Amino acid sequence: MHDGKEAILIIAASERDANLYYATRFIAPDPFIFTEIDGRKILVMSELEVDRARSEATVDEVIPVSKIVKKLKVRGATKISTAEIVRFIFEERGVKKVLVPFDFPIVYADALRAYGYSIRAKREPFYEKRMIKTSAEIKAIEESLKCTERAIGKAG
């Protein structure tokens, strides 16, 4: 299973994962699935976050978890894990290899390897482009520094 497409995969809460936030520009407190296949960014979200993700995330597609779960149940699946959902997405899109951040949870990596996927971990910077700041990001950093300076000045 080592020929075929390679997908980027991150399963985390973007509130605590800078790479996931960078890829999606979407903040969520609970873990969700993000994958990029052939340059197409896909989120798999709980029903509670689907609408917000569709309006806020900078991705190409937002898929409700329930839609995939229904399809898996039709196929006879009874216990549906996160890895099973990822497998479903990858099978539909011909993915065989997976690139993940170095801190990717081993429980998902082990499950995907058991399904035959080749997993490759990448050290930081996962997204090299994160190292180069846009003018908007530079302005935000400058503003936060000014606010910090003012707060420290008032505290002293």
C-alpha cells in the first residue's frame, strides 16, 4: 500500500495546535479531523461545529461526522472510531500515505498503520510558511506588544 497519494493529516484541537489553526484559521476547543489531499483542505466536524466551521474555516470542504458514520453503518460497521472515519475519507480519495506532525497521537498512527497506511512524521516547522509572517500578522504582533507594554506600565 505504499504507492498512491500522500495526504496531510492532523487530528487535534486547533485551540491548542498552532499547525492546525494555521491550516484552517478555525479555532475549536475539541479535537477534529483535518486532511489535505491534492491541495484540497477538508475538515470533518461534529454537528455542533459544522455551521461555524463552514463560515469561518479557510478550507475547501466541511463534512459532518454523522454523514460518514451513516455511510459506515450502511456498510455494517458497528463501532466507529476516528481512525475508521479517516480511513473512509482516504479510501474515497485514493490516499495510501500520510504525512503527520511529529506530535501526532500514536493511537491514531497505530490504527492507520494497521489499516495499511504508511505514516511519515515531520518535525517543526510542519508548515514552513508559518515562519514567514504576513503584514497582517506583523501588525497583530506589534499591537499585542504595545498592549503588553501598556499593561506592564500600568502595573509598575
